[in-house]
Amino acid sequence: MNDHTDYDAIVLAGGAARRLGGADKPALSVGGRPLLDRVLAACSDAASTVVVGPGRPTARPVVHALEDPPGGGPLAALEAGLRHTTAPVVLVLSADLPFLTAATVHRLLAAATGGSGPGGGAAPRDGAMLRDASGRDQPLVAAYRSGPLRRELARLRAVHGTPAGLPLRALWAELVLERVPDARSTASFDCDTWEDINAARARIREHGTVLDEWITAVKAELGIELDVDTAALLDLARDAAHGVARPAAPLTTFLIGYAAGQQGRDVQELMDRAAALANRWAAEAEESGGAARSGGATGDDAKPAE
């Protein structure tokens, strides 16, 4: 798959969250966004997205479904979600993955549709799942071919009468799946306890990630899709603050955003032009300072007559 659009996504958002005291886990906030919305952002290019669990507001349109019986476990939820999908590949995710990214989703999709089985064997693979740094498989961070997935669910129903209450292993143990490594256990990090929630909230505030997290949250809140070169924007703000005045930094970045939104102009081109202007402004100030130091007009001399 080249454009990664020919897939549906199923997000499992039920469960009792007993270790969270019964809190509505998918609605808990990390970085100012509900966990569920963070997961939905990672699979925004799915042809259709089904959220299985109690109805909740979401940042983008989804199909809502409920497992039968309610609280029947992940396989019952998966079966309920699968009824609303038609794509040849189904992405299956839990709703408590704060650090899942579109890049990881696309890695799973590419591995699931790669052809041969694990290790390059002749048997075609049935999908791909994430494997964390400790070697644990993550069947709820996975992409499955819908044909084998439907077949296995039908087999389990025929044998057991219902998939409710069955462990996930009953499903994927019979499937040929590629393992996609999650070397730092970042994408597979899930939030089962308040300690996990607090750890996730602390991680997004770390020095190396806080700005990207904030910009992503702001874009989601404002409903805009705009690629931002954070480093270049910060360089521009620094130049404006240093060469003009400190308040020039936020005002300049605001004006760039306004021009991009109102005129549909390229953000990088606008930043380049503003940066060049800031550099010219700073150069003039430097030249004027040099002239004053060499006997030119002083700051007081340059004031207009009162």
C-alpha cells in the first residue's frame, strides 16, 4: 500500500478500567487531549473508523458500535467493530495509546501487506502486530487482513458459541503475523493505571517533546492542518526578539499564521521573508550603533526636536 488509505480502523474503547477506579479511560486527558482523540489522530487517513464502546464525543467523525454483550471483552468488541468495516485491511487499536503516531500505523500497514510470512517464508502473512522492547506482543496495536480475521472470529464463534470472554490469544495464535519492533516501547505504551497516566503527562512535558506536543494540540484544538517547522519558527522568533524588540516575536509568528490562513500562502516562504526582514532590521541597528560609536549621531542627538 502506497497511500495507506485502503484500510479501516477499529478502536476498542470499552472496558471497566478497574485499575483507574472505574474512570472513563478513553476520555482522560494527556497533553490537553483525550486519549481516544490522540489515538484517532494517528489513524486519521483510515477510510472508516469504528469506535467500539460507550458513545463519546470525538474530534473527528467516527462510527460508533457496542459489543454484545456490553463488557464482553476485546474479541466481542472486535467482532462488533468488524461488522462496520469493508476495507481489505483492518487496523485494531486500544483507546489508551498516548504516543501512537501515524508513522507507526503506516509501518504496521506496510508489514501487514508485505506478502510473505515472517522471516520471508512462503506462507502469506495475515497481518502484523507491534512487539514492545521487552518482547511482548501487542495484539491491540496491530493491522490484520480482514479475510483471515473474519475467518478466525467465525471459527471461535462456531467452537465456543460466542467470542465474549475469550482471551485475545485465542484469535491471533492461529494467524500468521509479522512482528514490528517498538524498540523504545513508546507507541505501545498504554495507560492502565493512574501511574501510567501521570507518566504519560510527564513525558509530553519533557524538553525534547513539549513544543511538538503543544503545537499538535493547538492544531487539533483549532481544527487546522498545517506543517510547522518548529526549529525555523523559533529561530525567526529569536531573531525578531533580538533584532527588533521582545514583543516582536509573538506578534511576528501571529502575523505569519494569519497571512497563511487568509491568503493561503506557503508558511516556509512567509517565514523566510520575515526572517530576512528581521535580519535587515538587526543589521541597520548594528550599523547605526557602529556609526554612533565612531562619532556619528548619538541616540539623544537623533531624537526629533520637541
